[in-house]
Amino acid sequence: MAKEVKFSLVFRDMWQSAGKYQPRVDQLLDVAPSIIKMGCFDRVETNGGGFEQVNLLYGENPNIAVREWTKPFHAAGIQTHMLDRALNGLRMSPCPKDLRKLFYKVKKAQGTDITRIFCGLNDPRNVIPSIQYAKAAGMIAQASLCITYSPIHSVDYYVDLAKQFIDAGADEICLKDMAGIGRPVSLGQIVKGIKDYKEDITIQYHSHAGPGFSMASILEVCKNGCDYVDTAVAPLSWGTGHADIIAVQEMLKDAGFKVKDINMEAYMEVRSKVQAMMDDFLGYYCPALNRIDNSLLIKPGLPGGMMGSLMTDLEDNLKSLNKWKQKNNQPELTTDQLLVKLFDEVAYVWPKVGYPTLVTPFSQYVKNLALMNVIQMEKGKERWTMIADTIWDMILGKAGQLPGPVDPIFKEMAQAEGREFLQNDPQENYPDSLDDYRYKMSQKGWPLGEDDEELFEYAMHPSQYEAFKSGKAKDDFEQDLARRKEEKLMPKATQKPESIMVTVNGQSYKVNIAYDIQVKDPETVTSAAMGVMGGKELTAPLEGKFFLVNGAGETPKKVGDKVEVGDVVCYIEAMKTYNAIKTDVAGVITSIGFKPGDSVYEDDVLMTIG
């Protein structure tokens, strides 16, 4: 009898791999009946890492979105699944234990059946507790092997890891080939090794299409016993996304597997509705390069799910770098030139930081470190001059054990900066915090929500949740979308400048230009922009969002506070990483140039210290 292979639609990851945002809940509910009508999917990825944070970023409540989005699939008998970052929950940074436990209770109550648990370090100490918390909440616990290709990540490495997860109670195993660089034959051997250990364990394969291996890999894993395959639909298949359901279904049918038929009328409905979502607003955040297969991705091994945001971030970084080059009479870089430099630097950096599998958040950390190196070297500076604290946490082992040894240069830097390498259970480094957030919500008069889901959301994404509640997130998103639409329609020669250079008493200053924005406190904005307040100027070393704190436990600096050399006075959130900004002088803060959540550009005056 022919073996049956079932299909999953990774609707969440389709969007994550294409760009920055996810569809609104009304758009999700519109497309759900057509997905169901296709008749070929036993599972749909409805939510998880990235999905809920970006809801907040454009002003939509993710809890409402998840509850409404999962309902039609349950009614149709289709399982829903989400992506889960183990120690990190749904965010880039590690979570306390009490928040992790609440996470699964909330998602089960909201209608998510299966949680796909992964750790970018493949550290069982991070994955196994999540297996236990998920099962206690009544969810199906699917433990992931984060696939990459290195001297360390062998077939035996992955089979042994799967055995540990199965012994710890995992209901299923996922081969999460997030960069699509797993070699087909090796992947088949991994599946065989797992099935030899436990024949009835369910195995699901997830791969991105970009590097070009995915179709061969799908065939190999299915030949060796894989049960479910993740697929996508046009116009968001292939490229940095996933193989299209039509091609996968036809290939497996020809190979003799039992597979479900596709209702092509419904397929075209889904395709049209996805295109309509892109035309509405989502397409403005989907860089064209993400629609193209690219074997250059094999060398850096960057994941498809990160490429959507990477290309958007790279546009901003390129603008900032080229402004510096213009100012210093140097030739500008093209997107392709910067991309190749970045890919080469990722390949250089990756082994030096211990071969973490390049998946969230470690893919961002390695990429960010590589990009900062590239930018600094383009400006004639040395590597490693800017390393965010979260990247240091990875290097030092605070979030888990790296697969390989770190380069001696980091050991020397750590010793010089008084940083210590850690061997303890990563969870011990992050104390419980839910009571703090309960108190803060009580003080603000915010409800905890059904099944404590609003408490969960606030504790999981503090700064984004506050921006959502205040309306700032939606305002910022609508302004940015309007700008993107205007730029698309406007010839380049007539586009408005983003900044100008002015000279005061022989000193040049860059002034950012804001259009159609009412300034409530022009004196503060002018003094900050022009740097005329007394004291030493603390300028932004990179472009991003300005924040005074990075968590509920910190007290924001204010004008009049005394600071010492080396004190962290604020943060710039760039490329999903909070970069601590330290003062190199002691004194008193005499001005703060921006409000939390404001966009800043390189060389903007963040504060003055007198």
C-alpha cells in the first residue's frame, strides 16, 4: 500500500519570508474558506513567531487575530500550528519561566493545536521544558531540529538530538530546514535514523526554496518516511519562501505516494486573494529580490524567514551608509554590492561565534554583527567595534550552549570588558516577571484579557504593546505606508529629501526633515536636531528606533540625571536587536532629543551631557 504524505500550508511563514508584515484579521478570514476549499491541506500554520509582533506594529490586536483566524480551520477539521522559539517564546529575547508557561495556555485557549518548538542553538535545555509546558496545556508538542550545514552538524548529531526530544515526550519531530541548505541525501538519512529509533513518530519537513535544494530534499525525506510536508501557494511560493503545493503534489504523486488532490478553482481564489492583500499594503514591504531563487544563499546559510525583513532593513542601511559616503566623497554602494559583502561577512563571522544554527534570533545576531562589521569597515574602522548586548549574550552562553567553540578574540574582549562565559541552565538567567506586568497593567487600568491573553502579550512584547495601546504604532505604520505609496508613484527626481545639512558657527549638522507632522514642542526638537544644548553630543551610531529602556525593570533616563562613563543611557532598536548606547563622558543629561519609538538616523544627536 502506498505511503500517504500529508500537506501543511505555512501561511504565516509565507508572509514572513516575503516581507515585514502579515495580513489583517479581515483579510485572513476572507482567504480561509478558499484555503479549506482547496481540499489538500491537513494542517495550516496560522500564527507564531513574528506573526503577533507585527500585528502590534501596525496597530492590530494579535489575540483577536489568532482567535478568529483559527476558528474556520477547526470547523473544517484542519489542524492549526504555530512557530515557537522555546526559551524566547515569540520574541527575540529569552522569556522568564512564568511567561513561557502562560504562553501555551493562552495559545491553546485561542485555538492553536500544535506548537513547533525550536532553539537556534539546538540546546535540549531550552526545548525540553517547552515540550513539557505545551503538553501540560493540552497542545501537540512538535520538537524541531534546526537544520544547517557545517562540520559540526552531522547526520548523527541530528538523530541523537531527535532521540533526546522523543525520550523527553515530544509528540512529533520537525526537520526545520529554515535556510533550505540541508543537503537532500543527508536529510533523508536523518529521517531514516529517527524512524529506526521510533517508527511511529510523526515527522514533518519544512524547507525554504531559495537556495534550490528543496524539491530534491522533499523527495528524499518522503522516501525515508516523512509524514507531512510544508508548502506554499503562489504568488508567495518559491524565492525566499517555500515550494508551491502544485509542484510538490505532482512530484510525490509521480513517485507513488498517496497524496490529496488540489481543487484548482480554490487554488486560484487563494492566489488572487493573496495578490489583493499585496496590492492593498503588504506588497509595499515585500522586496523584489525575495521573489527570486538565489543559490548565493547557500554560502551564508541565512534563513528564508529572515530574508523578508533583511532586505527591507538593508534598504535603510544602504541609504544611511551611502549618505556617509557622499559626505566623505566616496563612491556609493549598490544593493547587490552590499548584499555580497554581507553574505561574505556572515560566512566569516559564523564559525567564529560557534556555529549557532542561523535561525531566529541567532540568524539576526550573526547577520547584525556581520552587517555592523561591513559598515564599520566601509568607514575605515575595525571589525567588532559594535556588538549589542544580546549578541554578547549568545557568545557568552547566556541563552544556551553554542554548538562550537568561540574565537579567542571574543574571549579576550570579554575579559577586557568584565564579561563572563556561562555554563548554567539558561532559564536561571531570566527571573519570573508576570507579577511586575500585572502591577503595571493595574496601574494603567488595562484589562488582563480573556485567559490572561493581554497580560501575556504585554509581557511578551512590552515596547510594541505600549505603542499599540497608545495608538503610536498604528500612526507610525500609516505614515510609513503613505510615504512608501507616495514614493512609488512619484518620479525619483521629485521625491522629497529626507534630510539636509546646515552649518552653524562653522559646525555642520544633519537635520532630518519631517513632512505634514505637527511639532508640539518646537524648542526641544530644534535644540536636539541642531545640537545647541549645552554639553557633549551623544550621537546615534546607526539607524533605528529610539528607546530609553529595554524592559520593565529599567528606569528611563531623564534630563537632569547624572551619568558616569560607560553608563547605558538609551537604546536603538535596529534589525530586531536593541543596541545599548553608552556615554563616553560623565556629567548631567542636559537634553534628550527624541521620544521613545521615534525613528533616528546615524549621527542624530540623541542626548547632550554637560
